[in-house]
Amino acid sequence: MSVKSHSNNRRLACNLAGVLLAQGVMILPTQAASIARVGQQVLMIEMTPALCNLQPSRARMRQCLEGYSLTVSGLDLGYGARCGRGSEPRLTPLQLKVVNRIMPDTTVRSQVWQRYGACSPLSASSYFRQIVNHAGQLKLPNELNTGNSYTVSKSRFIGQMTRLNSGMTPASIDLICQAGSRRQSILTDVHVCYEGGQFSNCNNVVNNCGKNFIISGGK
């Protein structure tokens, strides 16, 4: 999912599934990557421009260099963390092409697999299929991809999320912010919680953005 142009960015924010389908890639049913037990899953989405600006060490990452607006940073399946012991995820060329569109950095993919995927009974192929399916079905507000920076209210942003995604409640979303140079809250991560394939209340939340926060468009 190469997100280089503003038009592609806007499509990504409206519906990640639309971008995958536009690229001629089929999104498989979520059941195709079923998990042995039912537990909470947390899809982690990064606001790429904000993190590229706030953390200089990220400057050479592909998503920063190529102007991605959003990237997926992982899927916590609730099986524990850091089980991979250096193992690398093995994906087919076609699946790697699809995953690249939402997780373009090789190091991030390896770290996510080692931290979360390898702890589960899933193969790397099934784990990343879960990520693609969740991302493909999730709809996000257009405000995330205008290319500009501006302030939004938390209540308005969450209201948009719940209207766009049937079955989602405010408790299904955890918004994470960091302080900018002027101590303003800048949105860096959106976590979305699921259970049994449906949106659920997040068990562990940070929710540190306050009433208003800045969405960074990289400008």
C-alpha cells in the first residue's frame, strides 16, 4: 500500500480496504486467519508524519522518506510479548507486497512478529493476514490525511470513528499523544480493540490526549 500522493492518502483514510482493492489485491475473510482462542486483539496504527517529526531517529525509515500518512505498527493478539527470539517472518512475495503497503519498514515487520506474532499459534502468513484484514475493514476520518496540521477535539474525532465503523463504541478506541515543542498534545497512535472478530472495549488504555489534540500533516 504505497501512500505517496495526497489522493492515495485520502483513500487510505476513508477506507484501507478500498486501497487494497484498487491495487487488485483480494482481502480474505477474517475467518481465514482464525485464532485458537478468543481474546482481545489490538490493532495499532501510527500517525506517521507526527512520529517522523517527533522522533528524529525515524527520519530514515521508508514511511518517513516516502511521505506515508498512516502505517500499521502491529497487532497484539494477547498471547504475550517477545517470543520470537530473532526469528524472521516468512511471507510469500504476493503477501509481502500487500503488507508493504501498510507496514513498509522491514525492521518494524520483524519486530512486530517477534514481539506479538511468534507468541501466538499462528504462522507468520496467518498473523500478517489478520493485520491486513483488520486494516482493510477499518474506516478512518478524512482529517488524518489532509496533508496539513490542525487541532481537533477528541469528542469530534471519536464521534467520526464510531459513525464510520458499525459496532464501534468510544471504548473501542485508545488515542495516544505526545507533547510537541510547545507542549501541545500531538496524536501519534490510534489503537482499535477487537474481540471475537468484533469491536470491543479496550482493556488497557493510555488515553492521554486530553480534550483537544493536533493532527500533524507533516507541514
